[in-house]
Amino acid sequence: MRKILSTHPLHPRATSMLAGAGRLVVASALDAKTLAAEAKDADIVIVRAPLPPELFAGASLLRAAIRHGAGLDMIPVEAATAAGVLVANVPAVNARSVAEHVVFTALALLRRFRIMDRDLRAKGWLAGREHAGKTIGIVGLGAVGQAVGHIAAHGFDLKVVATTRSLRPAPERVGFLSIDALVEQSEIIVLCCPLTEETRGLISRERIARMKPNALLINVSRGPVVDDEALIEALRKGRIGGAALDVFATQPLPPSHPYFSFDNVIITPHMAGITEESMMRMGVGAANEALLVLADKLPVNLRNPEVIERYRRRFPAD
């Protein structure tokens, strides 16, 4: 029976879908040695934790590594391609969940929720700020960025601007700006871009210095997109209004990290896209892609098409 290795348990609906296609095994640990060993006889790997490159060299039966989500940074795509392994993901399925998290944290920061909740018990009333009329700048206009923009414009009457590598036409009520103009003009800056060599350190010391004194920075992208030292310095000096951070260069964040010391910083453990609904959609999406591969078809969201010829030589059609 074919083996489907998942780094984490899947939603019950996804587990049920895969039941007739193979033996679903959840990894016993997430370190590189264990993952590589347990993938040696696997036909499919479903990915919610970083895979070591050496996993692909030793997994002769492996057909596909399927991301349980959108970002591919957990899969060493070059190593997979070199080994003739298909790489797929399930884009957009958690976009609404992430967008709702962005709105939730922006509201909490604008209304000074953490400070207000604490101080009301000891000092009395404080006033917050409204969303309406402000400018929200979105860095990266993929599925998450578009969902954030739609909610912001149609639900809260925010002015929406964005910067993106894509040349597609702007969605309704979204204007395009350069990254520097965006950080200068926005009261709320939301990072939704993938982590690439181009975006690593994108929110640099210089760009943080360009932000408005009351600007809010919300990161649902990847931690290394932000220069942590520069952001911490700006927060200490009161140079920006606050931040909501769901991702970090080091995960999990150490308990002694300076981010925990600020009342105007909201910290969450990389869970912006994790809801009951999104976990079902991601699990079902990954299961669907796995079933296609096990049926000797290509996944819908194939991310390394250059591997197809070599893959077909490894697994000729029956």
C-alpha cells in the first residue's frame, strides 16, 4: 500500500479522503533526520514543517511534496526538482482567514485594546482611533493582499494602496504605489508578500524611518521581510504607532524577546491563517493534489513544471 507521510495531523475530512488511496502516517518528529528517515518509503509528503534537502535524495519512491498551504519556503524546491519530485501547494485557501486576522489586529492596535483593557481596571478611560478615512498600504497583492484590500475598502472605507511585482490590473478601489511611497503615505502597512531574495529585509531601517509617527506595521508574510533591530528601535523611541507580528525570523520567538515588552505590539504564533475553516480547506486541497498524483496525474497547482520530463521517466504511466 502506498505511504502518505504528513508532517502534522490533517483535518478529519482530508484524512477520510486519503483513506482509500494509501496509508497515512504522521511524522513522529520534525527534525531533519527523522523526516528523512520516515520519507524513505513514502510516495507523498504533505508539508507543514520545513523539509531537509537530503530527504529527497534518499526517498526513491517519492512522487510529490505537497504544501499544506500557500508558501513554498518550507520545501527546498531545487532539491525536489533535482530528485524528480513534483512540488505543489494549495494557494488562496486561507486568504480570508489571514485577511480577517489583519483587520482584527489593526482594530486592536487602533483602539489601543491591550492598553485600554489594562488601564481601565486601574486608571479609567482611554480613547482609540477609527479605521475610516485612513490609508492602508498592502505589500504583495496575491490572494491574501487582495482579500485584505477588499475588506478594508468595502468594509471600513479605508483608502487602499498596494505595491506588487504583478502587472495585473489593480482591483477595484486599489491604487498602485512604489514601496517607498507606500510606507510614507500609509497609516497601516500590511506585509503579505512571499519571502524571496528581493523581499528579504524589505522593511529596512531606512523605510521604517519613512513611516508616519503613528503608522502601524502588520506582518503576515515572513519574519525576515522586516529588519527586527530597526523595528525594535523605532518602537522604543515611539517612532511608529505599533505593530502586529504573526511571523518572526526565529520561530518560536524566545520568551525574552524585546517584542514582548511593548504594549503597542501584538504577537501571535504564526496562526493568522489557522481557523477551523481554513484547516479544512488546506487539508482537503492537499488531499486532492495527493489523490491526483497517486492516480498518475499532475497536481493542479504544480510549482516546478520543469521536473515533469524527469518525473515521467521515474514513474512511467501504467
